[in-house]
Amino acid sequence: MKALIACALVLALGFASAQDAPQSGRAIRIIMPFPAGATADNVARILAPLLAQALGQPVVVENRPGADGAIGAELAAKSPADGYTLLWAGNTQMLGVPTLRKTPPYDPVRDFAPITTVVRFGFFLVVHPSTPVTTLRELVEHARAHPGKLNYASGNVNGVLAAAQLASLEKLDMVHVPYKGEPLAIPDLLEGRVDLMFATGAIVAPLVGQKRLRALGTLLPARSSLLPDVPTFAELGMPQLSVSIWGGLFAPAKTPTDIVERYSRTINMLLGRPEVREQLEKQGVEPSGSTPAEFAGFLGEQLVDWAKAARDAGLKPE
């Protein structure tokens, strides 16, 4: 996705001068700190042909997963600020790593130039059907009646924080079972070896539709078209759950402003196409563009919210 985005951006808007324009044969590199099969990768496959169609320049997507995405983000932060390296990043890299590590390898504000948000991910609380609850309130009451008996899985820092925040708000005693990615947690959730999980809609929506999982709520600000019958946490009387899951594009700090702005305008133009929005929504993500300034402001607000949520949930940097 990043590769394609970078390509389209460069071609559609161009760089500041002929000297800055992409050179024939030189690839634009988009670093993706997620493995193939992740939701971000699915989004990339939707955008790829559209971006490639607008591109007259090679684009290389480098998958650099690992260490909660810190490996890829650090690589991007140390890359030349010439417009040829972009980073796809989201909560995990820009909020989780800086908030939950004592010595993060980069600074999300100092080391990057925000380009635009691209999507927001539908994030749902799901339970195994054997769990004797059908609503969020029933889950809270069941967990209180059985302290230490419910297990919750997590496949990323978003799931960790959302579950910890829920447990803190409702004074619940649940056992955390971490996994190295949501796809690795799903088999145990389907077998009932873990009871519940916060996970992205693209992964759990088909399983909810097949009645193999039960969805109790979504962290989106409005109901998702993917699972329209599932209420938001705000509707359920729990607006304090503030974890917002998003993905966007960044450039290394000191990348020329005109390059950053041209990338942003191109991406937002693509996100405005109805056919693109429809395809993205089927993946459980909501298209969500922004200007660089809006993205920078949003990132600053999110850093404050995440720090507070982590403190409230009793999570300490390690």
C-alpha cells in the first residue's frame, strides 16, 4: 500500500523542481512495518493497481515487521529526507512504542513528517460463543463474578491497551494471553482456549457472520458498515474507551514541505473516489484523509490520550 501510495503521490503531484523530480529508474521506497496478510497489507492490495496506473516510476514496498513495528519505523526515521522513502505507520509504531517503552528507538514527533491519515480500522470486542454473555454489560458482570477466570487474547498493542483500559474502568480481573499478531490468536479464540479479544474487523467480521464469534461492541466513533448491528462503546455507555485505530503515511523529518503536501493531496484525492471507499469499507476500514497539519495535530492529541490511558490502565514502560 505504501509503495503504491508513494508512487501515485509522486506522479500525480510532482516534486518541487525538475531536479527534485523522480529520476528514471530510481524507486520510491515505502516501508511497511507489518507482515503480509495483515489488514494494512490487504488495504495496500486494493490501492496498488490504482496507484500503479498513475505511476511512471518504480515503487518498492519493503515489509519490515518486528518489534511492534519499531524496526521499520526506525529504518524510515534514519532514511534520507528526499521524498524517496515513506513509512506506513499507525497506533503501534507512533503511539504504542513511544508510550510503552522506556527507551524507544525514535521520537514520533521529532523524527517524522506526517503526510496524511489514510484509514481508521474497525476494532471490535469479540467473545467465544461458549462465553455466557451476549452484551458488554453481561460480560462485565460475568467477569466480576468470576475474577481471574476469563482470558483475553491480544495480537498487538492496540488490543493490549483496549483490554487493559476496559479492565481498569470496570475493575475487572482478567488474565492476559499475548500473541505475536491477531492471526495467531484467532485459532485459540475459535477453540475457546481464550474467552475474548479486541481485534480488527477484517479478521473477525466473517467469523461473527458465521456465528463462530460474538461481537459485543466497536471502538469506532460510529457503527461499522461491516457489522452494522454491533453498537459502539459510546452507545453502550462507555465513551471513556479512547483507543482509536488508524493508519497513515509519514516521511522522514526534514522532507521538503512541498513534497509532503503534494503526497497528501494525491492520497486524499484517491480516497475521495467512491469505488475506492467502497472497497476499503469492505475490509473493515474507514477511509480517513487529512492535511499534514491536521495529521500532526491528531498525532499530538493521540500521544496525550495514550499516555493517560496507559497510566489509568496501570501499564508501565518496559
